[in-house]
Amino acid sequence: MSARVLIVDDALFMRKMLTDILNKNGYEVVGEASDGKEAYEKYKELRPDVVTMDITMPGTTGIEGTQMIVSEFPDARIIMCSAMGQESMVIEAIKAGAKNFVVKPFQADKILEVLQQVIK
């Protein structure tokens, strides 16, 4: 069975790009959200195997969304995605409960590698 993925990013084109990469490689994209609060609501509803979460979004950030999800679902597997690869953001994301981190622009092989690591 393929892993079920929730994609969270405020940019529609980024969600589309990730969906294309995942669908072509056997993953099932079960939902999308455009901020952390919506991600939390979708997570409760869909219970995906893994979440890709943008850090910087208007409204509720990815770090806040991660904290909301992990506080209720401590086993949630969340991969943070951001154009900002600064060490402080990575540390903050991991402290919030993210399992791994991917830097934009996405490279398909890197995303797939990180997904495999997180799902195991």
C-alpha cells in the first residue's frame, strides 16, 4: 500500500509540483492545506501517513501547525519544507515535532529519499 500524504503550502504551484512528484512515485496525496490551522483540521479528518509542511505561510505558520498536530497526534510524521535552509529554522522545526526537513526548490529524488526515511 502506498503512503498517504497531506501537502501543506500556501503556494498552489508548490502543492501541484509536490503532488506530481508523489503521484508519479506511487504515493497517494489525500489532501492539501494552505496554512497550519487548515493542516491541523485536515490531519484530524484524513489521518495521513505523512505531512509535507511549508514553514512560512500567512496566518498559522508551519511550525505552529506542526505543534498543533503533534500535541494531539504525537506519532505524526511531518517533513518541513522551506526555501529558508537556515540552521535555526531546521532546529525550530525539529523541536516543534518535525521528523525531517527539505529545502526548496525541491529535487524529486531528495523528497522521495526523505519520505522513505520518515515512513520507515
